[in-house]
Amino acid sequence: MAKSIKREQEVVVIAGSHKGKRGKVLEVMGNDRVLVEGVNMITKYERKTQENPEGSSIQREASIHYSNVMLAEKFDTKAKSKK
């Protein structure tokens, strides 16, 4: 498990279709996955209920494997050293 990645830290996605995006970690899950704010957005559909008679669609974050993210401060220092 990623011991260095914790809630509220800023991370950068380093692999996958969302490569280069930054966001704050919302949740670290037990199965080696993390939720990052604004990254890997999916659409969930809510069924009709008494509280929500129209039904709706909601945009929310899906989890991403922790090996695909890096702490932003570490990413920035690596970028500086390459120049």
C-alpha cells in the first residue's frame, strides 16, 4: 500500500488517460486505490425517488490505482532537476 500518499495531499497523475492532471486526495482506499478530486470523472445515474422525482445524473470521481499518481512536490522537484 502507498504509505506516502495520504488524504488532503496534492498529487499528479503520471500514467493513464488523465496523465498530467493535479488534484487533492479525497480518500485512500484499502485496495491500493485513491480518489483524486477532479480526476477520472464518471457519470452516475440516480433513479427516481420521492425526494428526487425527476431522477438525475451526477458527475463524481472514480478511484485510480495509487501507482498512477505521484506527490506533487516530488513531481515538481523531478521536473526542475530535468531542466
